[in-house]
Amino acid sequence: MFVLFDMDGVLVDSEPQWKLVEQEVLASFGIHMEIEELKKHAGATTFEFMTKMKRLYPEKGLVVEEMVEHVISEMEKRLVQLPLMSGVKEFIDQLQTDGIPMAIASSSAIRLIEAVINTHDLPITVYASGSEIGLSKPHPEVFLHAAKLIGADPWQVLIIEDSVNGTIAGKAASMAVAVVPECFPPRSELSIANHAFENMSDLHDFYRQGGFSYLE
């Protein structure tokens, strides 16, 4: 068994901060978007999102790289202030004790993944970024790449996700997906996941009871 964690919304409750920062950066360039509209782009890399904004607002003369740097720099400041989601540390510690290889597979930039790992001293040394690969969820490449880095075949992997795009990506990678959504019970689009849990503690209990033994 191998475990791949999404980061935003799974390890830390950073999704609200992402939307606020994106909203603030866009507003500084004269583009005003509501949070609900921004949520529709969850899972995309910052580069992909800002490239889309450039296409939608050509009159603004946006420089994608400049806007991406604004967002990443501000998110880095905010991420280090966020606690881990409830139950995450206990589950990761259990996996480490049991010798289960782990990695993070996120659409976020490498420096943001490293900021979360370093801030919370997580025992995870392998991570993959959709921003670096150039293909974000729902494309499965970030999961396939992370699995390769830890020496896992797809059938051995459990992905822990919270989003629709991440769940689609995980299933497209032929991996098992356990979803811990923002709202429970999960929305119908998440029904393709192999498992759904209300919180990480419930997922941890299921693991301890041997619920994922089919991945061994």
C-alpha cells in the first residue's frame, strides 16, 4: 500500500485562502470576481487560471507570470499560518509507524508544498506538483508521477482527495480514491470515489480496521 495526499483542503484548509488571494490579486488589476465564480476553477494550477484570465480580459494587458508570482508569494505567507486539518497528523504518524510510503500530489507550486511540509515537520520527503509538470487535475499525470517517485503501481495506491477534479484525476490514474469532502455527505460528482469519509479521523479508523487491505 502507498498513500498519495492532495494538499489543499486535505492537509490544510487552504482553499478559502486561495480564493481570497486570487480575488485580491485580480482586483488589483481591475478584475472583480465573486468567490463562488472563483471556486469553479478549483484544481487548476495558478498559471492555468491566470492564463485563462488573460484570455477573458485582453484589455487589461495582464502579464501571467507577474500575476502568478503575486498569488504564490501571498499564499506562501498565509499557508505557514494554517494548522493541519483535524486528524491529519495522527494519520500520517500512523502511516509512518507502519512503514507505508507517502507522497503529496498537488496542483500547488513546489515551494508551497515545501512550506506546508516544513512548517508542520511532516515526515514526507516525496512530492509532485501539477504546476511543475504542466498538467493539472483532472489530468492524472501528477498522481502517476508521484506514484512513480515512490515506486508504486497504480493498483497499490490510495489517493486522499477532497475535490471533484482530484477524484476524477485519481480514478483516471486507475488508483483507489478516498474522498474527505468539504461538505458531507459528498456531492453526487464524488460518487466515483471508492470511499467517502466525513473527516480524516474516520478515514484513519477505517485504515486501522483493515479497510484498505485490498491495496496490499
